[in-house]
Amino acid sequence: MDWNITIPVEIGEREGKFYAINVPLKDGIDDSSFTRLFKTIISKVVETYQPGAIVLQCGADSLAGDRLGCFNLSIDGHAECVRFVKRFNLPLLVTGGGGYTKENVARCWTVETGVLLDT
């Protein structure tokens, strides 16, 4: 199973060691590979750390066609990650982030706002 990942080396320091998770991904990762990897990792993180809340940063620079990004996600694939995190039923703060093709950013965050509001 090729998930297009490299070995993570940034795991936090001192008191924060093992509280940072960094999964570098290869250019061109698609919806299927990304969501499979995302769900596997986030499930294990929630199980292990049992957070009281989640902050989810939804950078749209991972969308296909972004001027600076190098991934190949669709808006639906991106939104599936939001949908998945929402299912944990924990307090959830969702923020924007990167995204350098403004039309894609607006579409992505509109779809994800709909996911969050069940509309």
C-alpha cells in the first residue's frame, strides 16, 4: 500500500515531545490516498490523546490547481476530512489557512461550512 509518505522527523521537543505529528507527503497525492492516511492517523491520535477539543486547520493549498500547492485533492476529498473529524462529536474549531487560487478557496470553505452546518 503506497500512501506517498516519507518518514516523519518533527515530533516535538522537550515537554512537547510526541505531541507534534508531522507527516510529509509526496507531491501529487490524491483524494483516495490522502483521506485513507488522514483517517488512519487522526483516528489513532484521538484514541491515544483523547482530546477535549479539536482545532482543524483547513488550508486549501492542498487542492488540485492551487498556484503554490502541489497536492491533487478535490474539494469533496478535502471536505471528507472535515466530515470525518466532525464525527468524533468533540468541540471543533475550524480555521482557514493557505490557498492561493481564491476561487478554489472560496468554493472549498463554502462546502466545508455546509458540512459543519449539516446543510
